[in-house]
Amino acid sequence: MSAVARRLGRRLGRGLLTLVVLALALAGCAALPRSGPVTASDPDVPVPRGIGFFASGPQPGASPEEIVDGFLTASWAGYSDEFLVAREFLAGPAVETWQPLEQVRIYSDAPAPQFSRADDGGVRLSVTAEASLDSAGRYTEAAPGTTIDADFTLARNGDGEWRIIELDDGVLLPAANFQSVYTRGALYFLTPDRSALVPEVRWFPQQNLATSLVRALLDGPSSWLAPGVVSMVPVGTRMRVESVQVAEGTAQVDLSADSLAAKADERPLLYAQLDRTLDQVPEVQDVEITAAGAPFELEEPVPDLSAYPYIATPLTVVSEGRLADVVGGEVVPRPGGQLAGLTLHDPALGYEPTAPTTVALDGPDRLVTVPADGQPFVLTEGTNLVPPSMDRQGWAWTTPARSNGVLRAVRANGDTADVEAPWLQNGTVRALRVSREGARIVVIWESGGVPVIDVAAVVRNPDGTPRALAEPVRFGNRLTDAVDVAWVEESTVAVLGTTAAEPVPAVHLLPLGGPANRLPVVEGAVSLTAGRGDRSLVVATEDGRLHERNGLGWRVRLSDVSDPALPG
């Protein structure tokens, strides 16, 4: 069932929904639902979102500091008035040349901003940096202790009033106001085998969100993600009308004629990308696509694609030196989970719904399969191997902790692949996890002796064999240490680490493009795993206890076990 059908299901019974979807698929049209010709109509007024900010223009006799302060307030309100009031604080070419959407610099609410005067009448604003957005809405968290020094050059106008004549492009925004004017949204692309969606998180002004999302999707993925995904948007495709109108819950997207270059088998996938991307807009219930004003015809139904392919299986642990599954709260030893001469730890599970492929480390230097029956098979050997991660295609990933710039991916049948990652050369890898759809990987490693967290696109051959990691982007910059990681949502990972302000290890929920959220401390935490959502998090402690989420805190689930693992 497609995302469109899920939307229809909010208002129709499931049985009726099935009939509607079948009828629309037979009709072969991308406007789901559609009846009759496309006609013009007045769009619904979107439901107001966030907090509205209002500002006054410059006051007579205001000092340079007051002008800058007033300009900042007017900038916050500018997302509602197209920055008209903010420009009243400017003079000369700056009135026209200032580009407010070029960047957003987000600063902490404390300590308070500091103003200082220069001899030439300029004003410097100094604040503590929290994060930044670029013109495409990509979020970068600032490292602890980073400051923003913004310089404003002022001059008196013909009336003797101070005005800003030179300044940096962009807006300075307090952290407390950021999520009142911006909202997080994901753009959905496709895995190269077209079997799953891959999200990329961006931030957009809440005003005209649907238009911003579609425009960004048509522009394509960011350079870091592009090597690992595909898009069914034909080259040159744009919105023919530079606005997505929402009429009676239906988003009307009129694409340029370039979109007609999409092949018959690509059009349903293009629809799926647009539909899932617009599903984040509260007032949008359905999506109707036209091309140069005419219906965007489909010959095949829209596929139901997941952005988080995952099969729930029992938790696997190490208990008394052997692998075991947790079933109904009981620890059930696995047949063949204890093998003479092996020291098994750090298991990883595949995504099969029953009897998932299981691998584990044997001591520090061998990765082995652990079949339900029969003898283990050594997959790879190396010095001080990193705990493995299984991807959806059946590849188990690991690497010697001291990296030579190549990761290892192996299959239970003995297939091997060297995955080029030159940016890891001479670094020390601590942990890695491949995303559920297999297009991204998160790596915790030491760069120059400093622990960092990177995410990179996985580049695969046509048959799905991993070949390389693209250049990464860094996130989680406020963490000063990190030891383990797990995927909890399609664009969020849980990282066990510390910050300068909180040196005790804790689980931090880190969006791939957004502010982090620190969870309550689990004393003695050493590793973690997760299934679907942060409520599935399981944390292991050095004294052999497993903790799971319980409301806002944690509760002990099991004792005398270690190394919990869920698929991935």
C-alpha cells in the first residue's frame, strides 16, 4: 500500500481503501485520487505553524547598537514579511544586496549577546555558536566553545540616523527561536536497486514548506549522499509554477515538460519520492502531479517503499560464553551458540525474518559465522577487528581498528569485498553501523587522536556489492567522546558518548542534520543496540546488566549477559 493510500486510509475504511487503490492503478494516472480535468481553484490557507514574530522599524535617534539589535529582531520576523522591516535598518547597496536566506547562524540563548563598538562606528556582535544552516538547509552543529563574531558597518543617512551599510549575508537566530521559524524535513531519494527510500534531512522556513520541499527534491541530493543514491527526477525538471498549491488537502505539483523524459518504470518511483517528501506537510493529504499542465500518466502502480527496512527479531546476547536469544523475557541458548575453542562476542544479525544470518567476533582477530547447527566458518581475520555490522544485502562489515583506508565486507557464503575509504587512512576505527536501507554508514573513529562521528554514502556495484565510501560529512560535533552507535530511525542514530558539559557517558540521539538530545545516564554503559525507534534502545553495562527504555528513564531488563544485538 502506497503512502497515498495510507493518507486515504485516514478517512476511509481499509476495505474501501483497497478498492480505491486498485481503481486508481487501473486508471494509470499519477493524480491519486483524480476525477475530471485539472481546474484552477483557490488553495487552502495553510494551518499556521510556529510562533509569529513581529518587529518595528528603526526608531529615531537610535544608537548603532540599538540599530543592530533592532535589525536582529526584524530579521527573526523576516520569514513572515519577506524581510521588509529588516531592510529598513539598511542603507546604500546593502538594501538590495543582503541575502537573508544565504545562511542561518544559530546562537545559544546564554550567555547574552555582547555588543562592542569600533572607532569607525561599526558594531561587533559576539555570541556563542550553536549551529548553522547553509542556503540549502543543511544543518551543521557547532563544536563546543565556538563563537560567532558578526561585524556591522554603519553610517549616518541624510537625516542623521544610523543605518547598516555593510554586513554578512544570512540571519543570526537565537536557538530558542530557531524551531519556531524553521522545521525539519526530509528529501527522499532511492537506493540504486530502487527497493527502498533514502532520506536526507534539511531545514526549511515553515512558511511555504511544501514548495521548499519540492524545489529541494528536484535539485537533487547533497554531494556527500549523491554517490550512494539515485533519483527518478529527469535532468532539468523544475516546477512550472514556482509554488505548490494545496487545495482541499491535495498538493498540486506542476512539473516542467522535462519530467516527461521519465520512463514508464521510473514514473511511479518519481511519484513515490514526491509523495513521501510531501507527506511531512500536515495540510497535505494527497498529491497530484501534472507535467506542463497535463496529467502525469502512470502505467504501473506506485510501489510501497520503506525508508527504514527492518524485520523485528528476538534480541541476541552473549550469556555464559555462548550466544542466546531473549524470548519472552527468558534467555534461550542458541543451538550451536557455544563452540569449543571459540570466544564469541559482539554478534551481528542479518535481516531475515527467521533464522537470521549471524556473525560474531572470535577473540579480537577473527570474524566468524555462527550457524544454528554445524561448524563456524572464518570470514576474515585481522588485528583487533571492529565489532561487525550486517547490511540488508547480507554483507557483514568490519575492519582492523587501525585503518589502512579499506573496510572489509564479507558474506556468509565466503564472498569478500574491499571497500575503499581513503579518508580513514591511519585513523583508529571504534565503531561502524550500516543504515537499514544500506545506502549510508556511520563511523566513529579517531582523526588525529580526536574521536569524531562521520556519515558517508555507500557506493555499490550494480549487483549490490559494496565498493567504496564517498567523502563523509561530520555530525555530533558537541560530543567529546564516543564509543558505540546504532540506528534508531531513518535519519537518527544513538551514540554512547560524552560532552564537555556532561563527562559521564550517556546515550545521545543524533539526527543526521539537527540538534542532539541527551538521554538519562545509565551507569557503567559500554555498548548499545536498537531496533525501530528510541524506545527499542538496549544498553549494556560493564557489570552484565541490560537496560531498556522505561518512560523517560531506564529499567533493568536482564542480568549476567552482554553484547546485545538486533538486526544491523
